[in-house]
Amino acid sequence: MASQTTAVTPIVELKQDKRAGESLTARAMKRLRRDWLTLLALAVIVIMALLSIGAEWISSNILQVDYSRTNISEAFLPPFAPGHVLGTDDLGRDHMARLLYAGRISLGIAFASAFLSLVIGVSLGVITGYYGGFVDDLVNWLITTLNSIPSLILLLIVSAVILQNPALSTGVLGGPMALVLILGLLGWTGTTRLVRGETLALREREYVVGARAIGSSPLRIMFVHIVPNLLSVVVINLAIDIGGLILVESALSFLGLGVKAPAASWGNMLTNAQTFFNKGVHLVIAPGMLIVITVLCLYIIGDGIRDAFDPTATDK
């Protein structure tokens, strides 16, 4: 008898890739949820913002002090002195309460000026990248001209002209609003270049060509089809810009061209404290550490968002 052999057909189970239907944003959010360092930095920024917003309530109900009340007999008290957690300054004002109020101004200036420069930079970047030609050349000439001047010198000149001129520093331009306008109107060049480069690549994509073919207006194409695809780049740039603007505001206040007393910012608190370094070193350490921690956390957030939205990154 002839031997009979039975052919066995192997059964291969195809595993479906669960990530196949996920968008880049969904994958980025999943990566961010696993990035404990970025989440920690974000938590620190949120806590600082909440403490600064609630500075008045915290000072009156928890610390039970008036941040503007002076008492020369209690000047230069060290940290953990009775009734003063972080001590007092040269006028006997509670140092922690002033740090909270200063955080409101420093963070407010940084966030507001970053948002203003972001709006200008994204708008000009999308317009120049989409249209090109004369508009692109004109904006690039303006960016090159502004960038050819050292940024610190340009800021000092504009700040001195506006803040030291009583006719210009009153009304809307008075106080922190002047710094918001100065930093916002001079800080858009980097964002414009970044968005312009991304727009040059996106305007040749199929969905943009298709939208143009069906008769969509240029304004709709730019702000409905192109700008949403720049969201990750814009958020990363915003986080980094806020950190840089906190340093710029602190530097201007340190040089005497920032927030003026009696209003407090972390920068002008450092300026006032340098005179009394030997008498109250805590007056220098606290605002300096807050600036360092805030800027570091913002850079970590920007770096974490950039890694999360990297399309070439592989999930572990």
C-alpha cells in the first residue's frame, strides 16, 4: 500500500496594529502621558500659576500679612521667622507674599507677550510662506534688519524710549503693559521664520492643492487647512518663548528698565536685593530660584512636546 501523507497548512494569525488608526496627536498624547518628567514640569508651572493668581487670597488668609505693609523694625528677618515664612525685605515687607505677587506680574508679562508675538509670527509666517514673492521678500528683509541689531541693545533702546518718557509711558503703555507690547512686538521674528518654512512644505500637500482646486479662498486655505497642521510646532515654540521672555523681563528689570516699584516682579526683586546681599542673602536666592525653576520647567515642557510629536519616534 502506498503511504498517504497529509499536508498540513500552517495557520498564521495576523496581528492587527492597534496604532494603524491613531492620529499623530493621539500618539503624541499617549507619549506625553508616559513622560513623567514633562508632566512634573507641567505640574510645577500650573502650581506656580495658581499660587500667583491666588496671591491676594493666600496673603490675607494663609500668611495673614499685607505684602505692601512696611515695618522697618522687622527688616531683614531671616526665613522661618515668626509670622514670615521666607523672612522680610529691607522695608520689613513679607518676602513670600511679594514673591507671589511678583510671580503674577512676571508670568503675566511672559505669557501675554509670548501670545502676542505668537499671533504676529504665525500670521506673517503663514502669509509669507503661502504667497511668497514680494510679500515674502519684504517680511524677510524686515526680519533680517531686526535680527542684525543685537536683541538686548534693541530692547534697551525701545524700553528706554518708552518707559523713560512720561508722555509715552502713561495710559495704555504704562506699567507692565509697556513690557508686554515691547517684548511682543519685537519677539515675533523667530516664530515667523519657523512657520514660514513649515508653510512652504504644507502648501504643496494634496489636501491644500485639493482645497485650492475646489475654489477655497486663500484665507480659508491658510487658516483652516494649514494653521491646524502647525499646532505642534506652535505649541513647542510657545513654551520655549515663554521661558526666554521670563529671562528677558528679568534682565530688563535688573537693568532698571522693567517693572517699576512699588510693583514687584522677580527681576526687580533681584535688582533691589543685590544692594543688601550681605544683610539678607535670602532676598537673592528666592526670586533667583523661582526664575531658574520656571524657565527650566518651560524648556522641559517644550522639549517633551517636541519629542511627543516627532513622527519618526517609536513607541516602546
